[in-house]
Amino acid sequence: MIGRVAALIYGIASYFVFFCSFPYSVAFIGNYFLPESMDVGPEGGLAPSILIDVVLLGLFAVQHSVMARPAFKRWWTTIIPASCERSTYVLISSLLQILIFWQWRPILTTIWLVDGWPAAMLTALSCIGWLTALTSTYLIDHFELFGLRQVFAALSGAAARVQPFKTPLLYRLVRHPLMLGFLLAFWAAPHMTAGHLLFAVMTTGYILVGVSLEERDLVAEFGESYERYRRGVPMLIPRLLGGRRGSN
């Protein structure tokens, strides 16, 4: 019981770190309210700034991709309790985000700059992207995705729940609305600097690689059900004129 309570405290603490880092991400990438953000802060040399930013984003991408793979999870849960696996993933991801916020080097060369109604539209599109990403987590199971359900289940001695295959709402438009939301949030910038462009390009590359790896895992888990879904629903770009939809 002491171990289960400790796991619960750990899971709640990990979720709290995510809960703080997510809105900070919105402010950091959008350059809202913060004394230092993606495009606000002292600018260093070009080459060192690019190197540091690439390393930071690379660490985040590698951690996200490796720790999400089933083979790694099987090995990892021989070291830590299975109930803490997702919380650990969330905690390390959030800490790496905080590292990016702390050590990011702005590169302030302007790629594009718009104002007036085009700027307002891009800002609104970015907000829609963040909202889409957050909403997508609740459509599946927000608290399982971020590890809370697992540690509460372990406390009560309940068996781990097997998630059924389902495609609610946004998941009938695209297979990865969470990632679509991030893409909108990252690219819809009224002022696109070279540093922001580097961030958007690298995260887009990671998203494309990451969803390909995830789809392989989903096919292995759900088989023909996911194959039919994949044939009927686009990965990231919604069909504007309708078309086939995946299974419910």
C-alpha cells in the first residue's frame, strides 16, 4: 500500500508539472506575457544559437519517440512499476520542455511579418490549434494519456484497463488531431522569425516521423480495424469535400 500511495503522489506530481508546462508552452511559442520567450530575449551568435536549439529539440524528439515504443515500455516496466510508466514519460517530456524554455536561443531574423486582419487570423488559427490539441486528449482519455488513471487504478488494486479502438469527433476528420493542432499552433505566426521557423520545421519533421512510428504500433495492436480506419480517414489534413470515414 505504501508503494501504491507513493506511485499516486508521483503520478499527481508528474501531471502537475505537465499542467504548468502546457500553458507556459502556449505563452512561450506565441511570445505572450513572458520576459523571455521564443523571440524575446538576448540574441547570441548565429551558429551557437542554431546548435543549441537543434540539440534541445533533438533531445525532446528522441525521448518522445523512444519512450513511446512498446519495446521500450516492456523493458522500462521491468525497472519501474507499470502504473508509473506513463507518468514517467509525461514527467520527462515536461522537464525537457522546461529545458527548452530555459535554454532556448532566439534567432530574430524576420522570415515574414504581417499585421492587421491577416495577423489576427493567424493568431486565431494558432489558438484553434492549441485548443484542438488539448481537446483531442479529452476525446480519447486525457487522464490515462497523462498517467493519472493508471496510478489511481493501482491504488485501488484494479487491473490495467485495455483501451478499445474508437474514433470520436475530431478523430473522424483526421487520424491525429492532436498533432494537427500542434502544427497549426506552431506555424500560424504573424511574425515568423528564423528561430521560430527552425522550431516549426524540426517539430514538423518529428511529428511526421512520430506518427509513422505510432501508426505501425497501432496496426500491430488493433489490426484490420485500424487498417480500415487508416484507409478511410486522412492522417493530418482533413478532407474538405467529405469522403470515406473510419470505423467508430
